[in-house]
Amino acid sequence: MAPTSEPSGPLGSYLTHGIPDILTKYEALWDVEDPEENPYKTKYEARALIEEAVNELKRLLVDTTEGREADEGRETMARLHLFLGKNFYFCEEVAAAEQHLNRSLECYLRSPLRLEPKPFVHIHDVLNQLGMLWCNRHGHAEGMNFLRRAQIMFLKRPDAVRKAEAARSEDNYTLTMFYLAQAYGALQKPGLSARFCAETMSRQLEYNTAGTRSKEVTERDPFDCKDWVRRS
């Protein structure tokens, strides 16, 4: 999230100008389709950008430890670890992905900004990612721990989140339900699995038909209708 006022020092300036520029470059690299012989080429380049940003942010936070800018700096750090977690997972480096996602969650839960709309949906995203990671390594009970927390977050989300981040929050919850369906199925609870499967399919049909899904979610959402049918 960008600082809410004019930057008063190097940290504020970096959050206002440096981080958005880095994230724009990161997104551009992420969108590149790499060749089969080197499938993660640009993803490694994108990762290097985020790692450099983490190091610079650490350096700046040493000199600014209190106040709104410091809080925003630490929230940004949590978000960068979320990006790194997704990047490592995409590149099939699961252990490193888990470390970054856990670090992101820890930073977010300590943040005084955690109930603000953007940080709130990022926390939901982190919980989804950890739930997905555990489910995909067949640790469904562990994954359920994160997914149920994500579900409760959505159901009890503050009014500010409902107003400011409605679409993103709904997208996150669709993924929560998708993985809950898988987890309940693996845990031999077919009734709950069927319920969340049906709700997921219904939401996906609604959003895809209406064309309301964001570009980011459309490209990165692991849900695929045909894939779901094959697994169910």
C-alpha cells in the first residue's frame, strides 16, 4: 500500500516511488511466456527485483522504526515476501516458498495495519497460498488450518474491506472454497467437499460469464473447470 501522505524521508520516498516502479517491472516480467527449455527465466529475473527491494527496505527500516511510514514499510515487506512465496512456488521451489509465505503471514499479523482493506485481502491471499501449498503436498489437515482461517476472515471481514476491496476479497474467497473442497474430499468428508465444489463452480460460472474477474486472477487463478471435473 502506498503512503497516505507526502513522503518525509528516504523510506517514504522509496515506498511512494521505488516500490511501485519495481512492482511494475515485476509484473511485466511475470507476464512473459518463457521458452520450454528455460521455463523460469524471467521469473528468476522478477525474483531478483523483489529480493533487491527487500534488502533495500530492510536498510531503510533501520533508520525509521516508528510512525505511519514505518508501519507501511513493514506492511510492504510482508507483501514482498508474499510475492516471493508465489514466485518460488511457481518455480517449484516449495520449501523456500513456504518460508517466505510464513514470513509474510508473521509480518502481517504483527502489523497495526492488518485490518485495513488492502493488507486484509493480502493476509487472506497468504492463507490461501499456504493452504494450497499444503494440500498440493497432500498435507490436507495442515492445509485445512490455513483455509478455515481464510474462510473465517472472509465471513467476518470489516465493512471497509467489503466496500474498498469487494472484488479482490470475493476472488480470494473463491480460491478458498476451491481448496476447501479438495481438502474435505481428501479428509473423507464428501458432503462438505460437494458443497464447496458446487459453490466454487457456481461462483466461477458467474464471474466468467459476467466478465468481472480481474486480469490478475484470470491469469493466475489455479482453478480450471476442466481440471476440476477430472479430479472430482
